[in-house]
Amino acid sequence: MDEKNDKPLILEDFLPYRLAILSHTVSSLIARVYDKRFGLTIPEWRVIAIVGRFPGLSAVEVAERTMLDKVAVSRAVTKLIKAGRIDREFADADRRRSILTLSEDGRKVHDEVAPLALAMEEDLLHGLADEEIATLNTVIERLLVRARLISSP
Amino acid sequence: MDEKNDKPLILEDFLPYRLAILSHTVSSLIARVYDKRFGLTIPEWRVIAIVGRFPGLSAVEVAERTMLDKVAVSRAVTKLIKAGRIDREFADADRRRSILTLSEDGRKVHDEVAPLALAMEEDLLHGLADEEIATLNTVIERLLVRARLISSP
């Protein structure tokens, strides 16, 4: 067997898996903030954060930007609408396209969680040198560009 | 209002969200490899990769390590068992603890996807300097340690 092809997949050293673990761990950390205070799940908060940041997106566009499982996001949107935190308006008569916005209550949740989330980010980055943070941001950007380049037809 | 607390949450600059986008984009890139060849979804491949790397874990432990939505993982495990790619054995008489292992067919899928996944990782890292990759790995590790420190009681 070719030695090159013989390299085993050591999952814990595999960058895509390491990124998944890190992303999930960090998201779970931030979740402690809004779960305790508002009983929100990760998909629910992510929907609120996206609708708060990018008002006027369609439900489909919001779901895409959550980067989470579609079924889980759909459940989250339904729950947020029922709870009066998200408003849904239909953009055309045949109801094919719906636009999501934060309700007054949803805006309150957003504006209360946002500074706590930012404080948690700061706490997380504590101990990293400025140049390490800068390299991290550059590398994330370049990996994204590279991934999109590879995946484009 | 205090200026410090007034900093808005710019989602696209927020590290937890950037990590989620990167992790999802990279996982989707790898997914092209096994979706095309074997029709596997991201949760299905992740279950195969974890069971292949850590045989003898319980179904619950496998699900935890996928870092994905529990319902999505449960669906994936059921589908893989039905497709004969994963074997489930019950560890005790009352069937409370089940152990997952790769079937012969599952092992074949794993061993065929693994080198393609590793090649995709290499392609993804193409263009990054060795020291950038080293910093990335160090920072991932330190962020994980920090996140676990913050979240420990």
C-alpha cells in the first residue's frame, strides 16, 4: 500500500473535527448566558442574533445563516413566533416568502444578551496575545476563502 | 449609558459566530466527498468517523462526540444501523446501554472516505504557512482549555 494513502484519520487531530469541537464548546459556553436568563436554546438565540443583526431576511435566509440543522432551526423559529419574540410577515400574497423581524420583546432579549455574549467572548480570549488573536482572525478568514474556492464549481 | 456596555454585537465579527461559520463551511466541504460517493449526511459520516476511531463507545457517548443536534444524530444512527453500516449491541440485559461498532461495510466506507477527508484537509490548509497552522492549532487548544475552565463549576 502507498505510504501516503496509509496515514490514518486521527479524528482528534483532524482540523474539521477540532473546529467542530471548538465551535460547539464556545457556543455552549455563550448558551449558559441566555439559557439561564431566558431559557433559550442555541438555535433560538442564533435566530434572534441573526434577525437582530440582519432585519428583513426571509425565514429561509435566517435558517441558512444559523449554520445549524434545518429541522432544529425550524423548531426554534416556530417556538420564537409562538413566544412573541419574533414576528413573521408574508412578503407576497401567496405566502411563499416570509420575512422575520424581532418583536419588541425579542429586541429586549437581544439587547440584554448581546453585551453578556460580548463579555463572554472577551473572557474567552483572555490570555491570548493580540498577535495570536490577529493570526486567528486572519486564518479563519483565509480558510473560509479557501473552502469557498474549493467548493465553487 | 455606559460606553463599554454600548458596544453593539456585530455578528460577523463575533468569534463564536465566525467559528460556527468556519466549522460548518469546512464540514460541508468534506461532506462533498462522502455525499457523492456514499450518500452520507454530515451526522452520518461523523458517527462513522467517531465509531471508527473510538470503537466500543455507547450510543450516547457517540452522539455527544458528534457535537451536533441530538435529534439529527439519533436519526443518523438509526439510518446507519438499518443500512448495515453500524452494529449495535446491548451491553446489559435491560438494554439501557448500547455499544456501537462499525460493520464490515461501515469499515469499508470509513476506510474509503478517510484518505479523501485527509486530502481535503491538506487542500484546505494549502497556502497557509507552517507557523500559521501551528498558531491555529495552539490557539484552538488554548480556547478549548479556557472555555472548559470558564464553564466548570
